[in-house]
Amino acid sequence: MPTRTAYRTCPLCEACCGLEITLRREPDGTEQVTRIRGDRDDVASHGFLCPKGTTLGKLHDDPDRLRRPLVRRDGVHVEVSWDEAWQVVADGLHGVQARHGTGAVGVYLGNPTAHNVSSMAYTAPFVRSLRTRQVYSASTVDQRPKEIAASLMFGAFSVPLPDVDRSDLLVCLGANPFDSNGSFATAADWPGRIEALVERGGRFVVIDPRRTKTAEAATEWLPIRPGTDAMLLAAIVHVLVDRQLVTLGRADGYVEGLDELAAAVAPFTPHAVAPHTGIDAATIEQLAADLAATPAAAVYGRIGTTTQAFGTVASWLVDVVNILAGNLDRPGGVMFAKPATGSPNTRGTAGTGRGAKLSERTSRVRALPETFGELPAATLADEITTAGEGAVRALITVAGNPVLSLPNSNKLDAALGELEFMISVDIYLNETTRHADVILPAPSALQKPHYDIALMQLALRNTANWSEAVLPLDDGQLDEWEILGRIALIAQGASAAADPAEFDEAAYGALAAKLDEHDREAIAASGRTGPARIVDAMLRTGPYDLTLDDLVEHPHGVDLGELQPRMPEVLRTPTGKIDLAPEVLVADLGRAAASLALAPERVDATQFLLIGRRDLRSNNSWMHNIPVLVKGRPRCTLQLHPEDAAALGLTDGAPAEVRSRVGSITAPVELFEGITPGVACLPHGWGHSKPGTRTRVAAEHAGVNTNVLTDDEHLEPITGTAVLSGIPVTITRAR
Ligand SMILES: Nc1nc2c(c(=O)[nH]1)N[C@H]1C(S)=C(S)[C@@H](COP(=O)(O)OP(=O)(O)OC[C@H]3O[C@@H](n4cnc5c(=O)[nH]c(N)nc54)[C@H](O)[C@@H]3O)O[C@H]1N2
Ligand SMILES: Nc1nc2c(c(=O)[nH]1)N[C@H]1C(S)=C(S)[C@@H](COP(=O)(O)OP(=O)(O)OC[C@H]3O[C@@H](n4cnc5c(=O)[nH]c(N)nc54)[C@H](O)[C@@H]3O)O[C@H]1N2
Ligand code: SF4
Ligand SMILES: [Mo]
């Protein structure tokens, strides 16, 4: 049988690996994926891939993956035609809008939307079309603190990225890139990069309550008490200031607020924070001194530092340490990406801008902060169940599984049952979409084109890579952007038969206004529509001389080179300076200072702080229906230090009951001496035992949902991001 090779970027995680996909033509004319391996010629990933990337063919072929729309009739989801499904969408949406106003329709955008050109090219017009303030996404159970801290400091969304490949000292807090493949630092093959760093004599310091795979590859592992990174970082800043180790390097002349900052960190002496963090004062002093003395050093913080009580402060202080140690914008320190499709720090006037301000708007029920036009996902359930003007009566989920991913998930699960109407755009009938009145199946990853509009803003090397769809759409199926487009038009009053092309024209029109005559004509002549046309326009208005045709000619991607210094043109603050001491962050650091006096104490052996973990073969909640990714020993285990387990009379494999303020679960114990005593660890994304789902493989490897334990009232105050790490729990033997 004839075969063909196609190239495509993997959309599953931030590593953005290039894949080489072999397809065989079948007698019936269709094509079958026979092999997926790393594309050795990919300009960014050079052949690297992880076990998940090889399964895109299996995901495509998964018999449980939805291919036709489902509508719920008498409590059971049944397959219907697309026409019928769209009629249900129109009747349902128009009904809720007529009864309660457009503001009663909420939307939740899940993680895969950030890895999907169909959604990234149209998120803004899609959300605008709904005319609602009830907008939620996975960002507020993830990285929002980092985005807000960086925006306040640099004036626009600009995240300094650790220049791993040229660094001599890399300090990594709250990240486990050997399992997660990296996040807010887009690069494939972290193990290879870290090995190279260590081989060239560099140091790799991992600060994590758990000895992760990443920590095992480190030259030093510093176990930290969960939730105390802000204190540790404040102490490092304290040492830099106190011992006059501050050297601003390329930030010299472009900072303000150093005095306010110095005053704010004054209480955080290494001695004061040591009993809180569990890291002794001498080690903190030495780390600060080493960061200042090493020419190319970088501090990198990820989800362990953002989903915690002081997440925005910790995110801010990561960048502050890098700036004060002279490591901002220097090779081997932290640098800014320059993505080909542009970003907030490549648009507007170089070096200055309006700056970022926190919104005054808050959520209706709990007055929680709105950030970037979104409300904290942790309060979605409240907004559904609390009646009144503006309550959520209908919900649209796009590529999200909030029933497994949001805190106090049993409460959300119940709340979804109270909705008058729900639409899910998804590929599975799962824990969340089982509540939907209508599920509109998105095509599989292989049926969609790809470009990483979002992740290239975080890439450790500037590259650009367009992937054509590998396989055609099924008969009558719509592409994902067409599904979103039609929902948007219906939300604006159109009928069930609305033409998504109209939505595309409007979205492109807004971009076309920024194109010059020549580019506009070239795009028109190409005949492209949809995401391809949007990406072409973004490339043409971006910082490089690139068009989509250039990328189409280079299926392994176009290399735009290593990160280059961008100070001060990258700044978008009104003063043209980096704000080292944004008021709201200084105030929240005061909250941390207030808690310094109270040294933490563990009252008895049943008390633990619960943290999470990721596994190379998982992807949040939704890759558990692929047999090769779930086979072997069960992975949803409660890791405990052997001494802690012994004190509770728990042995390896024994069931333990874990109880928090909001819920309880029972999970099998796994003894692990690499976990800090007093800390317990349970992964998220499991708990596939709800009735009414259709993920048969996942159901056989159900596990339990850790978000039954996380607390929807325990939020970081500046961004409303959920605290998912360091949850106080009680652990006992299960009866
Ligand atoms: N306790 C705890 N909770 C956590 C975390 C944690 O560390 N600990 N991590 C948090 C983080 S970082 C995140 S990002 C969130 C994730 O939270 P969510 O985004 O809510 O959850 P996912 O598990 O990513 O669910 C993705 C959904 O998209 C569907 N899907 C997959 N591909 C496609 C596609 O191409 N199109 C469409 N339309 N649908 C698709 C899947 O079937 C699934 O339903 O979870 C958060 N929750
Ligand atoms: N295989 C796989 N890859 C993934 C995902 C997945 O589910 N599976 N999810 C993707 C998503 S959505 C994201 S956002 C990224 C996240 O990518 P990472 O940020 O690398 O996420 P984790 O692997 O959860 O690593 C977080 C680490 O923080 C530690 N930690 C917990 N609490 C604290 C604390 O208070 N302080 C410190 N210093 N450390 C702490 C944990 O022990 C853990 O090792 O991964 C992405 N990649
Ligand atoms: S690391 Fe794995 S999941 Fe992530 S992009 Fe690469 S192949 Fe895909
Ligand atoms: Mo995430």
C-alpha cells in the first residue's frame, strides 16, 4: 500500500514538538496513520518527542472520540445530525438570552484552546460575540499570577524566559519539566538541555517539596515547604539589597521603585524565612550571592509558584531577583521572545505604552477580581447557583473539563446540573460534557491546521512553524473555528444555519485594516480563508519579513535564531521603565510579612499539606482514554514519606482517606522517600468514574479526583487564581 509522510507540530503540550507522521492509503481511499516519530529536521525540537506525541493517530482512531454531535434526550446523549444539533444550539441560546439577557450566558475556555490555531485566531471575537461578562478559562487555575505580575512590571504581557541553553546557573522553582515538558518556557527536550548545562560545568538548582525527575537531574535539590516561595524570594532580594550585590546590567537606567522594594523586603531576613520555608538561612544567603556572582544565571518559576496563596508576589519576585542580579535580557539569564505573529510587546510604540492596570471590575457573587476580561474559574459554581440579575443560566465550554480541573469540583459538578442550557465543544463525552444539552465535536488534532500563536510568545528560541491538516474533515463535519464562528453568529441573533464565513470575514477585517495595500492584495490572491488567512495577516504585520507561503515552503519550520536582547524596546510602561514595586504587589507582600511572626507548626501526624504532580503519560484530564498511556501500575496514588505513613499505620498500596475542608477521597498510598515529611502528593486529572460518560478506557483506570479536596474559597487575592498546592488535609487509614 502506498504511504506518505506528513509533518505537524504536536498540540498536546508547550514543547511544540515537530512530528513526522507516516500514513498508509487504504483500499477504500482513506488514510491510516501507521507511525509517528519525532521530526529530526524540525528547527525547534530536532526529533525530540514524548510518549504522548506518538499517540495522535490513536487519539484520532479512538472509537470513543466523538465524530457526530450529541444531544441529550431524556437524560441520555444520542447522536444527531449537524443540522439538528445546530437547531438545538440556536433554540437553547436564544431562549436563555430572551429570558435572562445575553449576560446570562457564560463561557469556559479550557487548556487545549491555547494549543489550537482555530481557537487562538478567534478567541477575542468569539468571546465578544457573546456580550457577557461571565467569561472563564483555565488560566485562573494556572498561570494568571505570572501574566499579571509581568504586565504590571513591564507594561504589557511580557514574560522573561530562562535562557537555559546559555545559562551557567539555573534555579527552578515549582516546575517539573522532565514530566511536564516545560511550561512558560517553550522548548523541547528539557532532559537534554539540562544534561548539556551540567556537562558544561553549570549548576541546576531545583526547589520543590518533592524530589521530582527534574530534581534528580539537578546538581542541588532544595525541598521547600509548599506555599512559601514568595518568602524565599523576598529573602533573596533582601540579601541582594542588604549586601549591596545589586547590579542591574541591561536594566540599568530602566528601573524604578528600588527603594520601595528594598523597604518591602526588609522584614524578610534569611533567618526570619528559614523556619517557614524549611531552607536554612546560610543556603538562602549563598544562593543569593551565587545568583549575583554568576555571569549568566536565571531563576525560573512555574505552576508550583503560581497556584499558591502568594502566587502573584512569587511570580513578581522571580523577575525582581533576575533583574537585581543583573540577569535580565542577557544571554544565559532571562530574555524575551519575539514571536513571528507578534505579541503585545512587539506592537505599538517601542519602549513605551499605556502600561497595565488591574481592572476595577469584580465578580457578581463574591466580588473577586476580573483579570484580562475573565473572572476566577473558582467562582463559576457560585455564579450559576446564586440567583439574581447576571447569574449564569447557560454555559458554553470549549475544550475544557472543569468538573475535573476546578477546585471543589463536586460543587461545580452539581452546579452544572442546575443550568438551563449547556453547549460543549469537545471531542469526548466526559465528566463535564455529560452535563451538556448539545456536544459539538471538534475535529481531531490531525484534521486541523496548526500554528502556535500563543506559545511562541514563550519560546526559548524564535521559530515559526505552520502545519497543514494531515487528514481531511469527515463528511459534513465543521472545522473547530467554524463551530465557534457559528455559535458566535447565533449568539448575535443569527439562525441555526448561519454561515461561519461571515464571522471569519469580520475577524479578518479587523486585521486587514493594519495591512498595507500589497499584503492585502497578496492575501486576497491566495484565496485563503479561516485561520490560514489570519495567521498570514499576523505574520505580515509581525516583526519579521515573513508570509504564510514562506512557512508552507518549510514544513520543518523556519528558524529565526536564538533570543536577542530586547531592552528597552520591549517595555510598554508609560514611563518607559520597569516597575520594580507595583503597589498592589508590595501590599500583598505585606500580608506575607505579617505571617512571618507565626512559625508553622504541625499539630499531629494526620495533618498534611497536599500538593499535585504531573506524569509524562498524562495530559491534565483527557489523555486517559488511550490504552498505551494508562497501562501498567495505577498512577493516581497518594505519595507519602515512609515515616509519615508508618506513623499512620499505612503501608504501600493501603487505602488512605484524605479529607479537606470541602471534601474527602480515598486513594492508595505509594511510599516515596523523596517527598518532604508532612507533605502528601496526589496527581490531578483523574476521577473518571462519573455516570453518563463515554470514555471506556479511562473508566477502567478511573483514579480519584484531587479537586474534590481543593478549596474554591482559597484563592490568591490579586488574580483570584485557585490555590491548588499546599492544601491542608487530614490523612487517616480508610475504614
Ligand atoms: N488540583 C489541580 N488542578 C489543576 C491543576 C493542577 O496542577 N492541580 N492544573 C490546572 C491547569 S495548569 C490547567 S491548564 C487546567 C486544565 O483544565 P481544563 O482545560 O478544564 O481541562 P483539560 O483536562 O485540559 O480538558 C481539556 C478538554 O478539552 C477536550 N479536548 C481535547 N482536545 C480538544 C480539541 O482539539 N478541541 C476541543 N474543542 N476539545 C478538545 C478534552 O476532551 C477535555 O474535555 O487544570 C487545572 N487544574
Ligand atoms: N505530562 C504532562 N505534561 C503537562 C501537563 C500534564 O498534565 N501532563 N500539563 C500541562 C500544563 S496545563 C501545564 S500548566 C504545565 C505545568 O508544568 P509544570 O509547572 O512543570 O508543572 P508540574 O509538573 O505540575 O510541576 C510543578 C512542581 O511544583 C511543585 N510544587 C508544588 N507546590 C510547590 C510550592 O509551593 N513551591 C515549589 N517551589 N514547588 C511546588 C510540585 O511538586 C511539582 O513538581 O504542564 C503541561 N505539561
Ligand atoms: S513533549 Fe510530548 S506532548 Fe509535548 S509537544 Fe512534545 S510530543 Fe507532544
Ligand atoms: Mo495549565
